[in-house]
Amino acid sequence: MPVIHIDSLDHSGVKPYGALTEAQLRNRLEPEKGIFIAESPKVIRVAIAAGYEPISLLCEERHITGDAADIIAAYPDMPVYTASRPVLASLTGYTLTRGVLAAMHRKPFQPLEELLRDAGRVVVIDSVVDTTNIGAIFRSAAALGIDAVVLTRSSCDPLNRRAVRVSMGTIFQVPWGWLDGEVNTLKEYGFKTVAMALTDKSVSLDDPRLKAEPRLAIVMGTEGDGLASKTIEEADYTVRIPMAHGVDSLNVAAAAAVACWELRSR
């Protein structure tokens, strides 16, 4: 076990934890060389179980023989960087709430056709850029039995450190992929599209026609403007969540949770 004690931010091995931006970690030009940061032993274990390979670990010294001991034992050649809490905070820009970070390799993406082949219910994240919302949507999708998540390219990367942390690792448990075309091209894969939007033609979320559909793509829009008018117009269904007290909308993550529960496969 190569334990490396650091007392400054100059060591090249710790660049992924502080010196590189999310865009640099993602490596759009060469995605196969991209990495991401997972935070907390629990989340790291979920990622490993899903087939993601750790590159290195950064943790407080007490976790080497504590919370991270099993992870380190499973990868005896993996570099383990350690430092005092103040040094770690200055490196990462925040205090480590769980004391352990892992830099991990990304995996190749599944082709969309393969991802959706056996799916009956999918959530489509269209232009959602808040990392907390992304993580929360994945957590709801996992808990409520959604088969896959599809994101438009204008959405936030699900492997953003905060999104991964908020999801509690469920991002590694729900199959997901990127949609390069328009949202309604999902009809080509046999789905009826459900645009979550408040319009004059919106039907209620508990409309029995929705539950009778064998394949549904539930489309959630951006935090501010919602879905594009073209996406709404071309959708098979436009759907609203019945609400009381004159409330007309929910946060996108909360709305996704309600929609996933109501439209889940029975």
C-alpha cells in the first residue's frame, strides 16, 4: 500500500482533487481518459460494485486503517494520499465531510439503443444544470424503479462530484446515457413521451391512460424556463401534477420524484 503524505498542493498526484476543473476531469475530447471524484467510503464502494475502477485515494490518515481500510486492501497498488484536515481543505476547497475521496476512471457509455432496449420507464433530464437536482433525480429514479435515465447534452454531468454525493451513489446503480438528438426522437425507440409542463392541454398525472402505456419517457425540464415549447408540442402527453393552495409548480427534483412514483411500472 503506497501511502504518500503531502504537506502542500504541489504533488502531481493530487491534481484531480483540486487543480483540475470538472470539464478537465470529464475530458470531452477523449472521454475514455476522463475521471471523476467520488466522495465518502459508501459512495466509493457503490461505484466499485458497479464496475468503476479507482485511480487513487485522498483521505485523512485515520481513515487509512478505518473507514477506507477495505477499499485500500482491495487495491494494494493504488496510491493513497493523506494529509492533515487543513491541508486537505485547502486542496479541495471544502472540508471533507466523510474524510475520503477517490479519483476514478469513467466507463464507456452504452449506446442509447442498448440502454433503452428493455426499458419500460425512463426519465429524461432536459437542460437541468443544477448538480443538486441532478443527484436528487437519480436518487428518486433508483428508489422508484425507473429503468434508465437519459440526459440531453445541455444538462449537467451526472458524475460531477456534488451530483454523485447528493445521489448517495445511485448514479452508479441506474443505467444512464446521453441523448444527442431532440427529446422526441425517443419515440423512435418505442416510447410515448410525457412532457411535465403546465399548459392548457395538460392532463393530470393520475390519468389512467398514462399507466396503461407500456413504455414511457418522462421528460423533466430546466429549473427556470421548463421545457421548450417544441418539446411540449411534439410530446404524446403533456402532464401536470395536481396541487393544492394555488401552488403551480414544484422544484424539478421534487416533481421528478412524484412523477416517478405515480408512473412507475406496476
